[in-house]
Amino acid sequence: MGRILFWVLLGLAVYALWRWFAIKQRARARTQERSSTGEAMVSCDVCRLNVPQSEALSANGRWYCCDEHRRRASD
């Protein structure tokens, strides 16, 4: 009876490790997929800060991180 219990527990441990590894691999693949489809970054013309294009302000073909820098550049 002890041998059967040992093999059953060993089988459960191997199965649990296999499932844990598979879940980690899927999570890693999803993370890499999200990061590869990221948004374009632009550099502020005043301070050179990189900002996502959707958050940046554009004026005269140049990109700015905030309204203050956009106004400063136009002065």
C-alpha cells in the first residue's frame, strides 16, 4: 500500500509542476505579445523626454511632453 501511495503522490507532484510551468509559459508569452505591440514613442523637442505618441502634444511638426514646453518653444 505504501508503494502505491508513493507513486500516486509522485504523479501528482509531477502533474502540479507541469501545470505550473505551462501557466508560467503562457503568461510570459502574453506579456511579450503585449510589449511587442506597443505604442510609438516620441521625444519632446524641449527636454528630450520620451512620451507615448497618444499623450504627446504636436505643434509645427514637433512633439512636446506638456503644454508648457509647447508654449516655451513657440516663444
